[in-house]
Amino acid sequence: MVTREKLIEITESVLNDYAKIRYRYGQVERQSVFDRDKGRFLLMIDGWENGKRVHGCLIDVQIKNDKLWIERDGTEDGVGLEFEKLGVPKSQIVLAWYPEKIRPEDGFAVR
């Protein structure tokens, strides 16, 4: 089992890596927002693309009960797989955007 402190370290590392990826079009920035005390980690996008405002959350991860709860995952391959590659077992990763009855099918934690 990965400790809370290690979960924080891994989550910040993964989100900071995603923040370095340049947005393909327009003037859109990626910004990491971390609240270590409350266990909330966000990757936001903010800017303009083709004359339209772009603002939103790309990744939202919470640490609850020593597990990573992925509330939002706007990545192509899935940020949960990144966490797993860095040593977080699937039993500590919850794909929270899925309804609880579907979660057992993905191999990750249910809750």
C-alpha cells in the first residue's frame, strides 16, 4: 500500500508532467492547482482558441481513505494508468466518474 505522502508526490508529479504539454491550438495554458492539506489536485486549462474562451478542468484527483479518486480524466490514455506505472496499485485507484456498479469491470478499486 502506497502512503498518503507518496500518493501526493506521485499525483503532483503526474499532473505537473501533463501541465508541461503544450496545447495544440490557440493560446491555452495548462495550470496545476494543488491543495495538499485537503488532498485535492487539479489540472486546469485556461485561454483562447479560435476566438473562443477555453476554461475548464482536465484532471481532478482527490485523496480519500488512502486512495486516489479520479473525479475527472480528460486525458487520451487515462491518468489512472500513469499512476499504476508509478507504483500505485489498482486497489488504490478509483475511477470515480463511473457509476459504482460499473467500477468492478475496470480492474481498479470500487471505492
